[in-house]
Amino acid sequence: MAMRYDEYASLDAVAMAALVRKGDVTPAELLECAIARAEAVNGRLNAIVYKGYDDARQAAAKVDRNAPFAGVPFLIKDLYCDVAGWPMSNGSRFFRDYVSREDSEWVRRCRKAGLVIMGKSNTPEYGITGTTEGAFLGPCRSPFGENRIAGGSSGGSASAVAAGIVPMGHATDGLGSIRIPAACNGLVGLKVTRGRNPMDWNSPVTELSVGHVVSVSVRDTAAMLDAVSGPVPHAPFAYPAAPASFLAEALGRPRTLTIAYSAENPSNTPLHPDVAAGFAATIAKLEELGHKVIERPIQTDWRKLYRAQGAHSAGHFGAGVIQSIAEVGREPEPGDFEPLTMTYWEGSRRFPADKAAFGTLTMRAMCRDIIAQFDQFDVFLSPTMITPPPEIGLIDTVNLDSKELNRRQAKVFGYTPPWNMTGQPSISLPLAWSEDGLPIGMMFTGRYADEATLLNLAIQLEQAMPWASRRPVH
């Protein structure tokens, strides 16, 4: 008997793979559930932008049933991640005819882990913004409210996971692009330590970007680290220290921590009342669990830090476009780039090299000072976003000028970028809900290379403030 969708939707990825290993379900059955669900809801959400169903069916027939995620359906974000023979648009009309020649290292590790890749997920052009509303691929919507953003730039994967198409999906994070979509869709979103997972393309913010997943459970996020993290051969940098098993650390004896917290954000925007209420409830629950919780804002000059990051990213963005031109094999034509991307590219070409380099040096020096503050506590807590997920169109990536767009982003997101600059692990957990039922994330940031502590704390909170039953209505 084929698996019913309600059975499929009740499982996380670890549970699905366990059923495959026991022979209770086949990879083909899981995949057909995922495809049926995608066909039922994707027309409204626009989460999946390329359907690789036939390739997925062939892959499902050859899955190693002893692999950690044997037969689990999966999506790859359509941004700087190659799947052999599939298009890779990077959310841009410029890449409309580009087809990847070989699998990226990330995709190879996903396949080895047993994941069945069934398609590619929506992303804004070049992954620039915290909302997935690009002109080329179109807006992606949250299943918690189709007039609400799914977040960005991993909005497609997050929308698909929240809608029950797949239990987890590929995501990347350059200034918040895992944690923001996780917050908008009631999911777990871990930005891993810099260098933890392989990144293949020379993206516009390479030094800031990392890749992992958004998922329905903490154990999926931890088990995925065990399955795909590890040194990249011949990489010119050291792999961050890692435990024998991230999942074992997550499921181990609960640790008692010193947790600093602050609602301060670089734009000095007051929290939305629903976010403030969720933040207070999270602090109270942490105290109830026995943690030492102290109010202690991060001490830094935010304006100086963001100016340095902007200079750093300007240089990297220009280099990323040059890399794109080499891959596509031609110069951009009028209409190939959205206005925001064109503004950034033109700005990067005018930006002096010495200022870009000085921005990098300044950012790194300031980040060392921020990392040193974690000598006084184990984890830092803030909300993931300043507001609940806003409506589609508030952060209009096509019609707003870049200054106004960034002003609006700063008033909605705000909290996530510093931890890309420092390279520390940072996780968003769906611990609160707005009065009208929208998910609200709380963000926990750990010491450099210490995902284990974050995952152990996340398991505690998943048990104490469970979110598994808070799913969209359709």
C-alpha cells in the first residue's frame, strides 16, 4: 500500500530514512508523496522553480538504503549550486540559458547521504535580499500566509519545507539567508561556522556565505551536519574543530549555560509587540530550564562595522559578476539584471580597490573584538527578525531604489548579518507566534566552531517549547 500523505507529513527526515532502512517504505513511495504535494501547492507558493522529477525517480531506484538520509526527498537552492544537467539561474535572467556541467561538491555529498534531489528552489537575483521576490523567478510565498514573504534568499526551500513538500531543504546564508526564511516559515535554520560545509561557487559574498539546510526538526539539522560536513580536499584553510557526532552532542545530556541577550539592533528599531512578547517568553523559559540569563548587548560600533562590511562586499560583488560573465560566456545585456543588481554592480566597478581591502581588514579586526566577548558567556540570544513576516511587496526588490530598500530591510531583519562577518554559528528556532498565527524566530549564536552547544540547547527548547504541531493549514 502506498504511503498516505498524512503519514509522510508527520515525519522528519531522520524518521523517513529509518523507515526506508527497515523496509517499511521505499524511496519511490516517499518521492511520489513529495511530488504529489508539490503539484498540489507549488502553484500558489512558487517555492520550486525547476522540477527534476524524472531524474529523481531514477535516483530513488538506486538509493543506498543504509545511507543516513536514504530516500529522503530534497531540494537544492537555485543559487551557486550545480546539479549536473540542470539549469542554474541564480535568480537572474542573465543565467536563463545556463546549464550546469557537473554536480557541485555539496550535491555530491547530498547524494552520498542518500538524499533524492527532486528540484531546485526559488531565490532572489544573486541572493541579495532577505525576501524572495525576484523579477525572473517571481515571488515566493509563505504557506503560513500567501500574502507574506517566505524570507530570503533561501525562501523557496523554506516555503517548500513548511508546506510539507520535503522535510528539509538546501539553504545558504550570506547575511541571514538561512535564518530569516526559517523564522518566516516556522523552521529550524542553522548558519554553520565558516568553512564547516563545502561552498563551490565564487559567490558575491564568498567569505560571508555558508551553506546548510532549513528543517522541521533540530535532529535533522544535526544529522545533516554529520552527513555532509567535513574538510574540502586541498582547501587553503583549516577545517573548524568538530565533535565526533553533532547529533550525539545535540541529544546528549542538557548543558547548563550562561546566555547573554539583547534586543538592541543596528538600526535602533523597537521590536514589534508580538516579537517582544516572544522574546520575553523565551528568556523566561531559559531561566526556568536552569540557564543563567543576563542582559548584555554586543559592544561594537555598528555603523563602522557595517561600513566595513559594505566595502568588503562591494569588492566581492564585482568579482562575482566577473565570474558570472566568464561562466555565461557573454557580457550582460539591457534587462539581464534587475535594477538593484545593476546598482550594486555599477557601484562595485567604481569602488576603489584599496577601500575594499581596508573594509575587509577593518571588519576582521572588529569581529575579533566581538568574538572575544563570548569569553564571558556561552550563547548570545536575540530575535531573528524585528517584525513578524511582512507582506509581499513591502521590500520591493524591483521598484524601490537601493537606499530605500536597504532602509526597509534594516527595519525588518537587522539581527542576522554580524554573525556572517564573525563566521560564528547561529541558529533560528520557531519559538514564538504572532497574534494572527505567523511564526516568529529566536536566534541563538554560539562561540566559533561550537555548533554542538547550540544544537544541545535547541533540543532542550524543542522539547520545552514544541513547534511540531504548528503547521500551516493547507
